[in-house]
Amino acid sequence: MADYINNSLTFVLTLSNDNNDMGKIKEVWGAIGRHKYAITIIGFLLLICVVDPNNLLLRLKHRRQMRELKSEIEHYEQIRDRSVQGLQELANDSNNLERIARERYGMHLPNEEVFIIVE
């Protein structure tokens, strides 16, 4: 008889623990129900910002790289423009061509002596 009472008491305690667990589950489910829109919005933002292959973080990184590359393009376009201007000056003026040949490349006429003074 004592075993029967002991088993019954264990069964009742187990049921009461299950009811506590169910109460906790119902409480959590109720909290989810009350905040379902906030949870949905947070989940959507996480999906957009982190999980998606074209996520926001990757887009920001690519935008920064685009700015850097555009500034690099502008830099090289300026260099190209200066080179084109220098080439046009050389093509139009033979005195400039002779001056550059003498200064940069050390060229001279056959009957000349060149003295290079290093400062």
C-alpha cells in the first residue's frame, strides 16, 4: 500500500511539474504573441543586414570601394591629361623637343661638348 501511495505521489508531482512547464510555455507563447510584429521586423532586418547574399554590410563595403576606385580614376585621368598636354607641346614646338632631349636624355649635337654640373 505504501508503494501505491508513493507512486501516486510521484505521479502527482510529475503532473504538477508538467503544469509548471506548460505554464512557462504558455507565458513565453503569450509574450511572442504580444510582440509578434516587433519580432517579425527584427527577423526581417537581420535577414536583410546579415544573412542575405546581397546584405547591407556587403553593399556598404562595395560602395566604399567604388568611391576609392572613382577617386583613383580621377587621379589617373589628371595624369593622362598632363601627359597629353605635354605631348602636344612637344609636337608643336621643336625647341621644347630639343630642350627635353638635352636635359632628360643627355643628347647633344656631334660638334658639341656637354658638361654636366651636379649640384
